[in-house]
Amino acid sequence: MDPEKIKQALERLPYAKTLGVRPIFMGGETSLVLPFSQENIGNPILPALHGGALGGFLEMTAMMRVLMETDTFKVPKTIGINIDFLRRGKPIDTFARAELFKKGNRVANVRVRAWQDDFEAPIAAMHGHFLMAAKGES
């Protein structure tokens, strides 16, 4: 995976800039990081991450994974996503990694896992379908 391609794509997504999302490369795997910010807290009593911020982060992670599988810089369009919120998102950095399950000519099927302290204890999971750019589109 091309780290520079991911960085450039994230720079073109205003919500990624707002959330401060950045890539992290560990052991041949690419993940994204949602750095903790008080602005991303949805329930200040617990405190817990806002579901919308977490959902947007998962969607961006999936989009970056699909983008890495194409020869274009055009960010894929979301067809539909389903998110499972599994645990409370604590006020710490959150990580996400996407896996491409199936890539067709125009549609990709992606699954994403988000975690904080332990990869094996995800706080959320997402399954989505994305429309990829047609050959020749850039």
C-alpha cells in the first residue's frame, strides 16, 4: 500500500481533516487513527465517543482500503453501510483497519474493525459496499 496515496486522499476529505484522522503503518498493515479530541465526545457523563464521529471514521477507513485497491485517486462512493457499536468508545485514541472481502468491476465489499486498547476487543465493526471509479476515471 502506498502511504502517500492514503495521506493525499485523507487531505481531500474535509471530515477527515475535522476529525484529525491520520494513517499509521505497522508490520505491513495499514490502519487509521482517530486521535482523541474532547470535541468527539458524545456523552460527557460516561464519557463516550460520539457514534457519528466513530461511524464516519469507520467509513473513511473502508474508503481508503478500497482506494488502495484501485489505480485511481478518485475516492469511492458509499452505496450502503451497517455499523455495529459493540463497546463504549473511551476518551483515548481509536484505531481502525479494513479488510476487502470482495472486489468486483465496480463494487467493493469491505469490513472494518475499530479498537482502542486491544485489537481483539473491537468497539465497533462496519460492513459496507462502495462504488469504485470506472476504468479511465480519475
